Amino acid sequence: MKTLFILSLFKQGYKVKVSTLYHLLKGKRTVSVLMSGFLFDNFFCFQLFPELREEAFYQILQQLIKDGCLDFYEESLEARLTDKGRQRLQKNSLHIDSYTNHLNGYKYGKTEMEMWRILQFLVQVTSHLSYQNNRYIPLEASPKYQLKIKKLLTEIDRKNVGSLMKNEWSLIFDRLSEEGSSFLVQQFSGYQWNGKAEQQLLPDFSAFQKAVYRKNIYHHLFSCIEELEENAVLKRAVGESIEKNKNQSMLRTRELWSEGHSPAEIAGIRRMKPSTVNDHFLELAMSERGYAFDQFIPSEQIRCFQEISLPCQEWRYAELRQQFEVDYFSFRMYQIEQIKRERGN
């Protein structure tokens, strides 16, 4: 499974710098790393495996190269999918997709276990509360989780908490697959029942297989919760944790920009280098919808970009600079806007 997963990150067919791909999986938050994920449709992989060892990653790559599934380019340290690799992915496409179709490490990877623990604890507490039972061993002894749930309970109607939770979880399970719902429900504990451990539910899975399977279901769960109405209990339970995944400095730049400040003014207000503020705008353009950042690209540079016949994933900044005057910010912003149009978002 691990080898297939790594191979699938080359599915788009372009040359990918392997060190950048490793940093993407680890969660290194630089524009070059994020851009690589965005350009090659691997943005969802950001911070999926922060504990991934470099040695293990390169061993898999070497095996894929040896098997003829990847071509490796020594000069640029890039790799690209071969016909044999594409055939291998096509043969296993349903299997791979079932494990990865809801992954979103950029949006949920940093706090996924924190959110899951909050939800498990919330189910346990509200279950016992609905039966007016206060004699049980809580799943969480940490003040962090205890205070979170206590505060949340002060904001909801305790008398109707059982039906409230039932209604919200019903909406969620209607969106999840039967298999995913079962995996979640069997881990819950509550009045007169104890949840099962992940190992009991997935006894024959490897560690990597369990991690990907779990993350895929959890991330789907979180995305469904985000679509609930604003005052939904489940949404309030994990809302702060979802926000923690975002680049907080980027959000401050977005706030100032929304107030009408120009990038130059934001740099002055925040005492930052203009390039740092530009990086924030690039990440915003990659991660959020509803913004038209192409307004920052000079019209003469847009005309130059439009004349390039190569797909924008294959553009190299150093090579373009030899052809016409172009700054790095405009170069990257145009790539982002172009790919968003191609992908329809």
C-alpha cells in the first residue's frame, strides 16, 4: 500500500522534484513546497505524514525506479511516471481511490487526532448525560479536553442533548459511506457500551495502511461537519481545531487586505519583507476560493505568459526570465490562477 501511495503522487505525469515531495508529506510550509503540491495535484498530501523518515521514503522511490515505474533525472533530482507505472496505477486505481478520495492534510492534518478525540469525548459525555448518568470513567483526563466539553455543554440545551446529537450525527452518517460510518461508530463509547480500538477494527492492516485508511475517513468526517449549520454542536466542537491548521500569519495578512490595505502597506504595518507578504497571498490563492489574485499580475506579463505553449506545470522561472522580464510573484500567481481555471475552481 505504501509503495502504491507514493507512486500515485506522480499520477499527473509531470516531473516532480523528489525532495520537495518528501517535504510536502512532512509538512514543511514554504511556498516552493506548497506550490509543488498545488501544481501536481498533491496539495492534499501536505503534512499527512510528519513522522515519515527520509530513508524510508527514498527506499520506496529507489524500488519504484528499479521496477521501471518511475524515471529518475539525476541533474534535476526529479522523477516522472513511466508507462509501466501508469499501468500499475490504473490496475489498482479503485483500491488507491478508496483510501485517498477524501484526504486533505493541508486542511486537517495538523489537528486531526485532536479533533477526533474531542468528538469521541463529546459522544461519551452527551450519551451519559442523556441518560442522566454521571458515574463513568471519562475518556479524557486532560484539562484541555475536559474544559472544552464543559464550555460547550454550557452553550446547549442539556435536556435535549440526546436528540440533538442524534440528529447531527444522522446528517453526518448520511454523507459518509456505510463502511466509514461503521468504522467511526464502533470506536465511540457511551452509556452501557465501550468502543473498540482501531487495532481491533483493522487487525490485518499494516501501520501505513491503517494510517491512510483512518485519515481518509476522519478527513471526510471533518469536511461533512464543516457543512453543518453554524450553530451545530459538532461544528462548534472542532471549529477552533480546524482553524489551527491554517497559517495564522497568512490569516492576519488576509484580514488587513480585506480592510483595504495594499500589499506594500501590509508589509509596513506588519514590519515584514514584501516577499513574505507575497508568500501569504500565494498561499491564500492556492488554498481559498473566491479571491481573484490575478489583479496583482501586470497586464504585460499576462500577455507574455499567454504566449507560452508549454503547460504551466512545466514552466521554469529561471528559463522564463531569460525570455522576458518577469518577477517571481507574478510567475507563481499566474500559474495558480491558470490551474484553478483548468480545474474549474
